[in-house]
Amino acid sequence: MTYQQAVLKLRIEQICMFPFVALGKIFGLLFPLKEKHKVFLFFPSGDIGGSPQVNLDITRCIKDASPIIIFSKKPNNNQFRKFFEDEGIRIVDLHRYIDNKLFHFVNFFFRGVIASWINRSDKPVVFGGETIFFYKIIPHIRKNIPCVELCHLATWLDYTIGFAKRIDKRIFSTKKLKQDVITQYNANHMEASLYDRLFFLDNATDIPELQQINNNKTEVVFIGRGSPQKRVHLVAAIAKKMHEAGDNIHFSFVGDVEKMININDFPFCKFYGNVNDQSLMQKIYAGSDILILTSAFEGLPIVIMTMMAYGKTILSTAVNGIPDYITHMENGLLITETAEDKIVDQGVILLRTFINDPELKAKFAQRNRTIAVERFSRKVFCKHYREILLGDQS
């Protein structure tokens, strides 16, 4: 979709929904927010995952500014919800009302309600962390209200280009994604000043104390959601192939992978399910040698950053922004094949390379730890987001 087409689509949408939005704005005037909030944070849900973790990190960085969180999507597991609640920040969860296509007019109504609350606030800032409802709100708020977008994936770029002149800062968590938008702008002959609104910022992770682990078997772990993009069945196929060949290796899985594979078919693997216990997760990170991902697409998963901070090796498909952080045979291993059977074969070969060359473990550990300390510290992360959202220059 071109910029002009996206803008035209937005205008048509606004005309069609006008009566419902107007009614919502009247409701918002009659029932205003009682508390004052400087930052309105639009997040999809409290599900477990890398993107929600970044949203949680941003929330913690600015919680002293009394932000408000608006959830808009039906959660799959809501396992991060309690962490948002623990911060003592007000949460408005709208998913029961607006995440239903059969009653989409209710979604329009709440756009008016929320827009009214924002418009009546004193110098507010609106922030969207990977949720479409953020973009739906933008046309209904005052044009002098700053809007900031955080983007991890290219999923909505054809749609969001229509907001290019309205979003004040567009933040990308991978260099590749920023470059994709630059390419998109070039193709649409966008004005030069809009390029100055594009920013790349690393995400953050804790930097733990480094531990020396000597496993009898090479410990490989998959950590992620049981979603189609993760292609966990390929990890399971690699595990099965290496088990049958007698390789000195063991696989573990963290996450709701039972959605994608029958875990009873893999008795030689360990399945943790979803893990909420942070001390257990730290033990899993520290006790593993390799994180394995066979995703069809990714931003930069927080789990990669975390494993790098622990000085571990990453084996991943070379998709999206992952090669920005993992260089093959320098600090990790990249699968370049695209056919699923070839991905399995190459994954087995690369894991055997790691097993048979003990020096790689030390080499990768040192390099990943150094990168993590230099780029992923929470102090640097919070400094950037406080400056962007609060104008904090300290």
C-alpha cells in the first residue's frame, strides 16, 4: 500500500465511524478520568513474550510519572499481567468491549472515549507498543499531542505509513526494521524531515553475575510461545534426530509448546511449560549452553538478549533483525536454509559443530557477554525512554 492509498483509507474510515466516535467523546466528557496521567501507554495485553516484556520495561522506567495503561487485545494467557499490576499503575482493559468484530461499532465508541480523556489531559504523550488500537486513536486526538510508536515487526508497515506525518517518533528495535521503513519512505518519495523521526533503540535485559557451567551433555533450550511463527516442531525434529543418532546433547522447552507438538512423542526432552517463577527461569538460563530458535520471522527476541547476557550461545534462523546481533561463527550460529527439512538438517550440523569444538563455547560466551554489557543495560534503556516520553534530560 502506498502512502496516498493509506491516507485515503484512513479518511474513509473516519467518515464511516464519525457518529460512534462523537458519541464516545461525549461520554468521555461526562465521565472523565479522576486521576491525572501524563503518558498514555497503549499495549495489546499482558501475555508472556518479548514484546510485552519491553512494554513492561518501559512502564517501569516511567512509573513515577503516573502513566496509564490501555490493554486492547484478548490475552492468550495473561501471564505478564500481574507484573504490570505489581507496578501500581492504573490499567484500563478494554479487550472485552473492543476486540470483537461482530460489534465493531463499540470499538469506534471507545476510540472517542479514550480520545476525550487524552484531549482533556495536561500536556499528554501517547505511546503505542505493538498494538493496532494505538493507531486507531491517533486521528481523534489533538494534533499537538506527541505520539510515539515502538515497532518490533514489519507486520503493519503498509497500514502505519498513513500515520507517518502524525507520529512524532517512530522507534524500531532492530536496525533492519528501521531500514525497511527508510526503503518504504524512499519508494513513496516522503519528505526529508520525516526521516529524522526514525530511531533505532536496543531493548534491555538484566546483566547477571557470570557463572561457569560444565554440563555433562550440551544443554539446548527453546524458550518461547507456542505460536506458528516459532516453528517449534522444527526444534523437536532436530532433538529427535540427534537423540536417535546418540549425540551427547539434551533439549528442554519453556513455553506453551504443547499447542504445536505432542510432547508425549518426545520423552527424551524436558518440558517446563510456561514458567512464572523468575528464580527458575534464571536457573534455566544459567544452566543452558545454547538457545535454539527456528522462527519464520522475529524482531529481536528478548530471550536472545538475555541469553547473551548470561554468556550463552544462540542458534537461530537468520531472520529479520537477528543477524544484527548474531554473527555466524563469531558469537553464535545462524541457520540460512529456508525449507523446513533443510533447516532441521542444518540445525543438526551446526549443533554438532558446537559439540565437537569446545573452544567455541568460550569464544561465544565472552563475545556475547561483552555485547550485552555494552548495549543492553537498563540504565541506558531507561535514559532513552525517559527522554523521549518525559523530556527528561538527566
